[in-house]
Amino acid sequence: MKKIIRIVLTMVLMLLVVGGIIYRMPHSIVEVNANDVSKIAVCNVNVTEPQLIEKILEDLGGSEYKRTKPSGIGGYEEYSIRVYDKSDNLICSIGIADEVTVDTGIFFEQRQSGQLDMSLYQSVVET
């Protein structure tokens, strides 16, 4: 019986370690092909121009991010971004808090290199 408990505890510990490593690994938050996107809503302003869609996707997906904390605790977002496919189904929803922090709905993520181009989103909202 003690051997089974020891095996189960070892497995749980291994799962926690692997989960912690995966949680902190750098990753991309947007892996969408611009050709598969019909529109991007930036603060309820619809973007349908292919060049601007590509620019927004490059800005969001152009760097790796690391998770910082769960986003369920709330926070501030300056811009909300929603990406839709050709059938108008929501692909992803992201809240941009500042030049390096985004809210993916599950986690707050910090950009590991460079900054988000906030002027890009500001120009979309102002049109």
C-alpha cells in the first residue's frame, strides 16, 4: 500500500513540475494566418483591409510571451482585439493593457522582446 502511495505522489509531483515548466515557457499568443481572417475588431471598430489585418497580426504574433498571472483576477485593458475567421467565428480575443502586457482571457502575458505598437491600435480606433 505504501508503495502505491509513493508512486502516486511521485506522479503528482512530476505533473506539477512539468506543468510549471510549460506554464513559464515562451510562446506566441496569436498563430493565425492573415488569409484565414475576415475581420479584426479593435475596440468595436471593424478592420477588413487585408494589409491592416496582416499588420495587426504581425504586431501581436511578432514576439514570444510569458505568462505572468491568471487573468481571472481582473485588470485594465486599453484596447480589446477580437479576431474572426472567414465564417465570422471568433478565433481569439485579446485585451492589450500596455506596450508589453496582454490579457488572453486566461492569463496575463508579458512580451519578451520589443513592444506592442500602440499607435497602430490608436489609429484604428480614431478612424
